[in-house]
Amino acid sequence: MTKLLTSFLSGLIFLVAQYCNAENITAHADKTQQLIAAAVAQTQERVTYNGAYFKITYPMGDVPAQYGVCTDVIIRAYRKLGIDLQQLVHEDMRKNFALYPAKKNWGQNKTDTNIDHRRVPNLQTFFTRHGKKLAISNQAQAYQAGDLVTWMLPGNLPHIGIVTNRFSADGLRPLIVHNIGAGPQLEDMLFDYKISGHYRYALF
């Protein structure tokens, strides 16, 4: 009787684990689709590239909708998932200011909710600390839909974009949603510049 009960319980635990795993996979897929859809939707909006300093509300603050830079694509996409990177980055920086490049890069001595989350190096630090920092690869298949990629552009200008589930004309590279100056675009540009980071956040 004990052996039968043990066997039954083991089987039940296995089934529950399988069910939970399936639920997690479904939730991951749903979040990924939402993030990509939110990013791609931005490519249909008229957004003028503008990296000026704006005073914005906190939390859930945003620069005027007609303006944006590469980081705003990320911020606005995650907001559709109910994730406010402005607040999250600020709270982490406030507690761990020395771990962020704010002082070294911009001479800051304290956090600034107007701009901190809109800077690529700060997002890289946040995603490394609270997401998954993945290997940089020259193989397109290493980059999954929903991943975040950063690049270093000529002139040492950091850049960021979101990997989508759409592919280049030859089917070899995932398309990226990013704003490099002409507003949010869906483009085949994964390997156009030197990749400086590869991350996955809040999709697992």
C-alpha cells in the first residue's frame, strides 16, 4: 500500500510539475508577443528623434509622444507589459548608485528620474543585474524574439533595440525594432554595428 501511495504521489508531482512548466512556457510566449507587438506598433507612429533633456513625471513618466530616442522604444514597449523601467531603474540606482556609470559618464552625484532610464549604459547595468546577460554571438540564431541588444556606434555612441520574431528577406536574421535617428524602425541591422550587449529581461 505504501509503495502504491508513493508511486501515485510521485506521478502526481510529476504531472503538476509538467503542468506548471507548460504554464510558464505559455506565459513567456505571451509576454514575448506583447513586447514585440508593442515595439513594432511604434514603427507606425511619427516620432522625431530628440535626445534633449525633458523634465517628466515620476513614476510612469514619458517624454512627449512625438519625441524619442532608442531607449524610449524599450521603455514604451515594456510599459505595455505594465513594467515601468523609469521607476525600476531609479529604485535600483538609488540603492546601488556606485554600480551604475552615472558619475563616471555624466558627472552625476545622485539619481535623476528624468533621464537615468533613458541612457543605454544604465539600462545595460539594470538588465545585467535584474535580467539575464547573454553571450554576444555572431550567429543570428543566438538572438531570440524579445531579446535586447546593444551596440556601440561610430563615435562611441551606445544604441539599443529589441529583437523581433520577423526575419530578413533571406530568412537568416531576426529584424530589430530600434530608433537610430529616423524614428522607430523595423530593420535588418543586427550585425550592422559592433554588438556590445545581449540581454533578456522580464520574459522568463
